[in-house]
Amino acid sequence: MSPSWRRHLGAYHTSSAVVASGWDSRGQGRHHDHDDRRRYRHHPARVRPGRARKHFGTEAGGFHSRAMAPKPGWPDDPETVADAKAHPEVFAGKTVGQVADHFAGVIRGLNQKPAIIGHSFGGLLTQILAGRGLAAVSVAIDPAPFRGVLPLPISALKASSPVLSNPANRSKAIPLTYDQFRFAFANAVSEDEAKQLYEEFAVPASGAPLFQAATANLNPWTEAKVNTINPDRGPLLIIDGDKDNTVPWAIANASYKRQKRNPGVTEITKIAGRGHALTIDSGWKEVAETALAFVQRFA
């Protein structure tokens, strides 16, 4: 099962999606051919999982060969970047709870717990699902913060400001300009690569999750919360890029400190020289191999 690869997140404008890899309902790995990377998008507010799915599935060589395969993305996602840009309204209004419940339903249709991997806002969703006891093992990459995660680095506030600066954006789907994308996602790659990533992956994203994350510590009923003490959570690895402006180390490490109270295995690792686009940029393989190595220890 799999949410998808990225989206951007609340007060911390995170690119995120969740990628979950697991078994299909027959216990066999479903193979997907995603040669056209443009089918997937990174959205400024959001990014699609194409490249990440392809890398984690076929090129990284680990997940498909172990009967694990990426599964569907966020509900109602358009099939292409062009479609997403032409119809941004499909993203508007989607909340953390709606998407988490969607993927929980998919997982419950499987015959065993999947490995779940998510990036940014997908990293938050990964932890929510694991906290519900639905993961055999999980990896949260540059994860968006949840209730109880307190650090607010200036770079994270700047990355999320294009959405949070206007309360009306809560009910809209918001795109990022290239300069905004460059700061929030592609600050650790060359100008040429940053432009390529923006053209191939950036699409509008729902503003609602950003506002939910931004107000999580003020709202006891927030959907942006994680059950960090559930003994059925399973092993969890948090990965963070040390140049990430959207989810700086302070946020990732604060998430880790809350998660390590869990009786399950909880680890964190920092990948040098990487920004928030680490799952789709030219250094994606290091991230995929790190995630796969952790999953292999437990699944």
C-alpha cells in the first residue's frame, strides 16, 4: 500500500506525499511501469511520486524484488502534471485526516501490514498510520511536524509563508513560484536541476494541511497528531537532509525525540548536503538505499 511521494506542509511548507510500499491483496508485489516521470509531480505545495516510485520500485532494485511495490497516491490525484496544473481545484480542501483515513482503508484491505515510506507531509501521514498500528515498518523522510513538535526555525516559516500568509488559502490549492520552490525544495541542487525539478514535478497543493500543521499545538482536536506511544507502531526511521529549509533538523529531531518514547525501534539519520527535494533530485538513490536497508531489517 502506499500513499504517494510528497506534498508541502503547514507551517512548514513541506513537500510531501507518502510512499508506502507493501504487499498487494494477493501477497504479491504489483509492478508498475512509470517511465514517464511527468506523470508525477512535486508540488511546491506538492510533488507527485513518479520518480520516487520508479526509483524505489525498479531502479533501486529492492522493493519490487522483495514483493513490495508502491501503491496509489492521494485520493483523486490527476494522472499528469499538466492535468494537475489545469485543474488545481482537485487538491483544494483535502485535510490530513481525510488522506490518512483514505490510506488506512487501503491498508486494511491488505492481507498483512505494509512497509510505509513517506516524504514531508507524507512523512507525517506515515507516522499517523504507523501510530494506528497499521505498519510493519515505516520510514518518515523530512517529515512534517505534528502536535507536540515545537521548534519553528525561521527557514521553515519562510518556506510556508506563501500559503500561511493569507488565511483564505486554507480552502484553496496553492502553487509556488519558481523562487519559492527553489528556497523550500531545491536549495541544495544546481540552478539547472532546480528548474528541471520545478517544471517536471511542481503542482498546486491543498492549503488546509498547512494550516492544520501550523495550528496543531494550539488545537487539542487537530488531525495533525500522532500516537507515538502505541506499542504496535512498529520500527520507525526518520531521515532528514541537513540542508532542508522546509523541515530543518530541529523539526525532524524533535519528532524523533517524541517517537523514541515508543517501545519499538526508533532511529534517526541525517543525510549530508541534501535539501527537501532529496527524494526526487539526482541524489535520490542514497535516500532509497537508506530506507530500503532499514525496511530489510524488519520486513
